[in-house]
Amino acid sequence: MTRLAARGAAGLSLLIICLAFLGPFLWVVISSVQPEATLAAQPTLNFSLDNFTAVLTWETLILPLINSIVISGSTAVLTVLVAGLAAYPLSRYQLRYRRHFMLTLLFTTGLPMTAVLVPVYAMFFRFNLYGSVPAMVLFLTASSLPFSIWMMKNFMDGVPVSLEEAAWVDGAGWVRSLTAVVGPLMAPGIAVVAIFVFVGQWGNFFAPFVLLDTPEKQPAAVTIYTFFSQYGQVAYGQLAAFSILYTAPAVILYVAVNKYLAGSFSFAGSVKG
């Protein structure tokens, strides 16, 4: 009887959690197809695609999405490359201050973005970098590196050193062994880091809003702000339609690399004695 009650309580808890996540999603879907959507969305048979038509313009959706893909994709690629090079010596060599360095990385992940942006904003103005997309990508890469290095190092620890030693015997250097042996074997880990960084920067609003000066350079996360007028009025229908289209690329990316996320690190029998 006690076990049955525990299962019932667990099932009820999961149902409440699912409803908590499903409620906002249903509001977005219903509001996106209602011509006169309000904050209190109600199911109705009066469906329309006018909200999607209104946001499917170059200035409102297409250009911001392109900016988001460029900024998030560039940040993810640079972060994976730098994090891989930084994680290799931390994983393979017995460094004297490795523990202190890893703890410092863990500490920097707790720094709030709002506090870091104050000196970064002043630095951008000092070196005439305000409004520069490449400069902002470098900043986003630097802010993503601490946790990415930590994750990459843990994934790299799962690759046996004996595999690299076999490559060294064949005359490969550390660069060759990293790119030809370690990299392919930890592809699921690289995919995890890349998606973690990409999705994190895809929803980054504050940094692009502060560091980019013109709407033509700003990503879609900042464009959402335009649906809120200065008088407190909100275009709920267009906001919901834009949110669905804005979320689609991140979901497609996750589905596309899902096989790498589901991959397991199995190296049994990789090296013959």
C-alpha cells in the first residue's frame, strides 16, 4: 500500500510538472493563430495566419535570424576549438596548478553577465569596438569558455591515453593525435559542448542589446523587444508567432545532432596488446 501511494505521488508530481511546462507552450500556440490575441488566450475556432504573415519580413524575422545564426554559430565554433586546445593539457598532463585552475574556471561560471558587461561596455568604447559583431563574438566566446573547458576536459578524460600512445608509436604528434584520434572518439562530447554554447547564445539578450548599436546587427533575441511598445501595449499574437519561428532553428539543430548526443563512449578492444 505504501509503495502504491509513493508511485501515485510520483506520478502526480510528474503530471504537475508537465502541465507547468505545457501551459506556456499552449498559450504560445493558441495566441499565434488568433488575430486579436490577448494575455488570456482562449481556444477558439477563429484561426488565422495573419500573425505569421506580419512577422515574416526581412527586417522583423529573416535578418535577425541570420544575425543569430552567425553570432551563435561563430561563438560555438570558436568555443569548441579553444576549449578543446585548453582541455587537452588539463586532461593529459600532470600540471602543478591544475586543480587550482579548474576551481578558478568553476568560480568564473558563477559571475553574473550583468556585472561583467559594465567594464566590457567601457572597454568596447575605449578601443572603438562598440557595434562590432566580431568583437562581441570574441566576448561571448570568452564568457562561454570556463564551463566549456570544464565539460570538454571531462569528456576528454574518457578517451584512453593508450589510443594516443599507439598513434605516437606510428609517428603522430600531439596535434595529429588530438585531431585524428581524440577528436573523433569524443564527438558526442563535442556535440554537447557545441549545442550548449549555441543554445545559450541563441537566447542571449543582454549582451547584444548593450554592445550592438544598430538593429541591422542585432539578433532575434533582441528583436523580441520590439513587440513591446513604450506605452505598455504588447502585440501578443505577433509575439507568439515570432517566438515559434525563433525557437525552430535551435530545435532543428538539437534533432539533427541527436544521434551524437545519444552516442556512448565505448573504447573496449580499441587497442590490441
